Amino acid sequence: MNTPSILSIFKTINTVTNGFNYMVSGAKILANPGMKRFVLIPLIANIIVFIFLTSLLIQYFSAVTNYFSDALSGWAWMAYFAAIIATILSGLAAFIILLIYGYSFNLITNIIAAPFYGMLAEKIEHKLTGNVSPEESISSLTVRTLQRELVKLWYFISRSLLVFFSLFVLAFIPILNFLVPFLAVSWGAWVMTLQYVDYPADNNHISFNELRRQIKNKRYSTLGFGGVILIGSMVPIINIFIMPIAVAGGTLFWVNELSDQSK
């Protein structure tokens, strides 16, 4: 695998299709020899978290569906409309639960697997560019990546609370409430892109604030890249495998669209 063969397909930057292609190319990179050992332990962690969170997802999804069905069952005089309302509310609640599920799955597993993802991003960047990162002990790498995850965690949680409160208010405003799913997905795409492009950025000693500033200028690539990760994170089974691919795709994103800005 050499740099031209991977990066030459990205003729332009800051496009939605590029964001999608980073994920496709990232999956191909992981199939190369020498990559599997960086993926195995994170996959094991993903499976453990998957079993726990998916069991909660099933319980809450069932509880929410039953709640709306029971709450509207007394509307016998308008049973047809009650059924429609129950379906809409159940669908909206299910969408919100899946979003929370996707967020939670990413946040928890990334904290556990952060050192391995950092090494994976470093390995991929070396294959793409030939750049060699300074020698760093496992203990130093672990401390650095975990500290960075806590910085991201605070940013994601604090901003997400504000975003979800705003979306909750919008949900009760006619016409504007139709924007809620699109705004939620846009925010999720932004979060996912930050999460996975940050691994190579951190390896190159770029601060999280500086990374956010740079990514603001790549809105379309961010929407395409982060959107694919978000959707994959919301789908059981697929979410187990999406994260290592996202690390590889995020490294491609970094090398192709952001690394020159940091020199």
C-alpha cells in the first residue's frame, strides 16, 4: 500500500462524498497486513459494551412503545388518530433512543480503546505519508490518550446537553419540529468526526481547540464522514466494527484535508 494508491482517489477536498469514501478506504486499509493486532483488543471491548448497551436498548425500546400504546389506548372515540399519534411518538422516541445508544457506545468504547486507536492512527499515517512519530512508551501513550479522551468527553457532554435541550424545545414548535432529526444528525456527524480525526491530530500534537477550528472549514466532509459513523453506531452488530474503520478513515481525513494546515 502506498500513498498515491490511497489518496489519489480524493481529487477534491471538503465534499460529502469524500467523507463517505474515507470510511470505505479506511476499511480497505485495515485489511492490510500488520493492522489486525491494533484492532483485536478494541473489538473485544466493543463486544462487551455492545452486549450491555444493546440489552438496555431492547428494554427501553419495548418500554417506550408500550408506554405510548397504553397512554393512548383510552382514546376509543378516536382510535384511528390515537394509533397514528402513538406510532409517530414511538418512532420519534425510538430515534432519540438510538441516537443516545450510538453516542453512548462511542463514548464508552473510545475511552477503553483510546491507546490502541492512537497506535492504529499512528501506524496508518506512517504507511500513508512515511512520517515517523517520536518514540513514546506505552505508559506515556496511555496517559496522553486518556487525558485527551477526557477533554473530548467534557466537550461532547456539555455541548450535547445544550443541543438536546434546544432540540427538545424545537420539537414542540410547529413546522420547526421537522428540523429536529436533521439538526440532531448534523450535531452527531460533527461529534463523530471530531472524535475520530482527533486520534491522528493528537499524535501530531495538535490541540483539541485547534482541531475544532480546522474542521469548521470542512463542513461537507464532516457531514459525510461523521454521518456514516453515526448511522453505523446506531445499528447493532455493525457498531462493533465501525470504530476501527472510523479511526482509519479519520486518519485519511487528517492526511488529505487537515495536516497541511498544521505545518
